Amino acid sequence: MRCFSMYFLGIDTSCYTTSAALLDGEGNVVREGRRLLKVPRGKRGLAQSEMVYQHTRHLPSILDDVIGSNGTQIAAIGVSGMPRRREDSYMPAFLVGTGYAQALSRVLQCSCCLFSHQENHVMAALRTVPEYWGKSGYMLHLSGGTTDWLCLQWESGSLAVEQVAASDDISAGQLIDRIGVLLGMPFPCGPALENLAASAEDEPYTLQLPRNPNIISFAGAETELRRRYAQGLLSPAQTAAAVLDYIRRSLRRTLSRRRWDGGTFLIAVGGVMANSYLRTHLAEDAARIGLTPIFALPEYSADNATGNAYGALRYYDETR
């Protein structure tokens, strides 16, 4: 039985955000902290060594703010240890979070649950719809580094993720960030690009999807938008709107051409899914083919640690 005076800590050190979150025994967020890693203006990313350096500098103060006086009451810690739960999935940035989590678990004499960054996103969404915990369904992970359609299964109480479809080249988030940097936006560019696209007065320029309907691709769209923008054929607002319109149509085509089990759900997570335009259209498209759309709240769709904290809570409950 869960002890409601206990707390559950989540830690996530992803490519561009240092995060920690503290939940109470009912899954409510008590406190959380996040800091975006600094990317020099005009750059489209960071080297892993720079990510590790910035996470190492950020995490102590974030944990101090998040844990507060509740440290001795932490029952379990959840942390992202790899991008995906696969043997070939590795990223040095996650070593910072796992190192702190393992050290804290020893000092606080509590359990430490290792999740993938992808699972963290799933659990951040499930925290608000706990009735779907343990049920199989589908997931779209749309972020700066990932465009993955996944099947979610549960094996002995643990989440198992299997890829159904993925982008053949760059991710949807990379398309947003690369065009955003071209337009002079700060990295990561999602919020600024969404705001600019909303100001477009004309219909968005319609980029052609790949001729092969089974291919998910964003690199060709980037090349065409760069060319047309350089030639002065598109305004900044039209260019931004064309990016979101292309992503929307790519998602719709993938949904319409794949076989999905009727009556199951689709969890859509990742930084790109904080975009209200894409959320609205994906919800309509998913419902049209019989999938129940589930989103994390916009503020918990981007990288955060609430999913890892919630996973630690659930596994603590199930192993008591």
C-alpha cells in the first residue's frame, strides 16, 4: 500500500533540458525545475561534452530547489538512463542524471528506477490518465531528435516499446529547428516558429510529400524551403506556416495508411507535440480512425522529469 507521506523524485538530463520533479504519493506535482541548455545563437545544437558540462552545472541547484526539506521522505527515484530502451541506445548526457540518481538513492536508502527518455515521455502523459496504465496502445514521439511511431506493450508490469514507423532522415523537430535558425530564431525554435506561423495571412505553401506513401521524410522539405526562402518567394511567416502544414500532413498520411487496432489509444508526446496546431489536427485525425488521442499537458509535453517520478511511484506501489 502506498504511503501518502512519501515523495517520488524524477530526474532527466536530455539533449537540451536539465529537469527534476517531485511528486507526492497521489501523483501530484509538488515542485519541479527545468533549465534549457544554452545553445549559441545561430547554432543548431551542442556537442555531447557541452551537454554533460551544462547538466553537471545545472543539476545540483535544481535538485536543491526541488527536493527542499522532503529528502528524507523520498521513497523512490526515477531517472532516464538512455534515449530508448535498446542495447544500441546510448547518450553521454544521460550519465549525469543517472549518476546523481544512484548516489542519492544510496544516501537516502531508497530504490532507483532506470527508465528510457522515451518512457519518461509516455509516463508524463499517463500521469494525468492513470486508468491507461498497464494497457496496450500506440505512441507518437515527436521531438528535436525523434519522429517515432511506436507500439506500447506491458511485460510483467514493465513497459515494452516496439517501433512501428520512423522518419527516414531528419526528425520533425530538426526541420522546425533548422528552418527556425534560418529565420533568426533562438534554438530550440518550436515556440517562436509556432507564433510566427500563426501570424501568416496567406495560405501556407504546400510542400509535396514523398511520392512513396510509406516513407516519412523531412529533409527534402527543408531543402525546398531553404531554396524558396533564399529566392524571396516565401515570407518568414509563410515559411514557418509551411513547416507546420507539412508536418501535419505527414502525420495524417501515416495515420491513414497504417493498420491500427480499433478502440486503442494514441499517446502523442515530445517537444513538438506542445504545438497547439499539431495537437488539434492530430487529435481529430486519430479520433477519425478510432484511436483515442492522449496528450500530456503542453507544459509536460516538452522534456521534463515528471514521467520518471510517476514511474518510480507506480513501480514502488507494485513492488510493495
